[in-house]
Amino acid sequence: MANKLHVKTDDNVVVTTGKDRGKKGKILKAFPSEGKVIVAEVNMIKKHQKAKGQNKPAAIIEREAAIDASNVMLVCPKCNEPTRVSKDFTKDGTKVRKCKKCGAQIDKTKKTSGKGE
């Protein structure tokens, strides 16, 4: 399937379709090979956990399940609205993501540590 996603881990997104439409959350984990992401507090499922000795009794736990990456939209940190993403190059040649609505840079520029100085 898709090997590249328009969202990354720790991005804030809003769900556009499905039972959780309109919910906002942070991406906990991304699976580019499957084209899926796990968003915090979205698509909650109940998992029946088997007992593992006396220390861990059997329980029903709720956790997030993966949803398709095409069903989420990135929220711009500057204008705080769901937006599409454009790619652009900075002056030093690194590729960054930009908001289509306000033009703000979404990716943080990585600063190099001054170990050699």
C-alpha cells in the first residue's frame, strides 16, 4: 500500500470520517507500510486480556486501534485549523511541510549540537 504518509508521530490531527469524526488527538504511532496511524483517545476498542499468574488477573482493557491515515487531517499549529500539507525546501536544502492555508512551517528545524566546538 502507501509507503509515505502526510502525517508523522506527535502530529496533532482531526478525524474526518467514521464514528469518531471531529475528534482531535495526537498521533501515538504511525505505520507507513500499512498506511495506518494510532491516534490518542480515538477508535477505542475493548481487548480481553488473559490472566498471567496471580500478579496479572484477567481483565477487559480499552485501548486505541489503528485507523487509516487517509481518514485524518493535520491540524496546523499556527492557525489551529485542519489543513492539507505542501512540501517545500528551506535555504539549506532540507524538506519541510507547510500549511496550505496560512503558509506556516509545520516541521521544526533540527538544531545541531555544538559538540565539535
